[in-house]
Amino acid sequence: DCRIVKSGRSCPKGFYKSDRLKVKWGRDYKVCLSSKQDSQRVKDCSANAVANIEKAIRFINDHYDEILDDYRLQPKESRNRRAHDRMERKFKVVKVYCEDHRKKCQKQKAPYGWSGGLRRVHLCYKKQSHFCDLVKTIIHEAGHNAWADMEWDQHHGDSAGDADDTVHKLGYKARDLCKQKDLNAPLK
């Protein structure tokens, strides 16, 4: 099932955007395909991106306990429990938005994505080279939404501080598990 809408318009609920169709006459159109899930979790992405992002979310959900088992998100035990509860609650309903059209994605070497709060992950999809990098970026940004930063002064993005950054370590752990499962194929 699909819908055709004018470019610049959003797809109806339950549909996601496929690649835009260029026509020689009139306006450009985009084809909106029926979402594979009950709730639309991936927005404003091409058909290939949607398939890969849904696969990455499925991978994280399938290996969630393995990725976050005994992982310390906060220094104090009570805050750590709350961060784990938030992560578990929020990741189930995370929404991923492709933002390749924004200056933030086009002009800067980084970012690969950013957290938007309210369970949103904004993604520079074209900067993701391999499937496991996509997994890393999604769980890393979801970690920010769950307030998983260990210390207030751990500012991620500082090249010297990345190795100690809690959410970076979380992303690296997920990426390494993905590579162990031999899933690190290049993205199309």
C-alpha cells in the first residue's frame, strides 16, 4: 500500500517517505509506503534508510539486555536505576528522524546525530558508513534522552573526553556487539 504526496508535504500517519521521484513536468512527488510497524518510528528518511534504521532498532531491542547488562549510566545507585528505567521506557518508543538536509549534517564533519529530547533521535544518515555505526549512533543518542551521562562535566564531543564519556562507551559497546554478530555490512 502506498500514497503519493507533493514534495514538501508529510506522509500520512502509518506511512514513511521513500525516495523522491523527479518528474519532467510539474512538481516533484514522493511516494509514501506503508510502515512495517504499528507505530511509525522512522521519519523523513529514504526507503533504504528506513529499512536499515528499523533493522538497527530491532537489533538493539533484541540485544538490549546484553548491551545494558551491568552497564553504569549514573554514578549513584539510585540515579543509575532511574537512568536504566528511563532508557528502557524511552527506547521502546524512540522516533528517528533523518536530518541530512539540515546544515548541521551538511557542513560539519560531526555530528552523526543528536538527541532531540522527547524520545527523538535526529540522524545524519548519510554519514553512517556501516550498519554497526548506525546501531552505535542510535543507542548513543537515545542514551542522552535517558540522561545517561555519568558526570555533569563529561562533555561529549571533546576529542580528549570521548573515551570517558558514558554515552560514547554505551555506543561503542553496542557497536562491538554488532560486529561480534558479524553484522557490520556497508550501508547503501
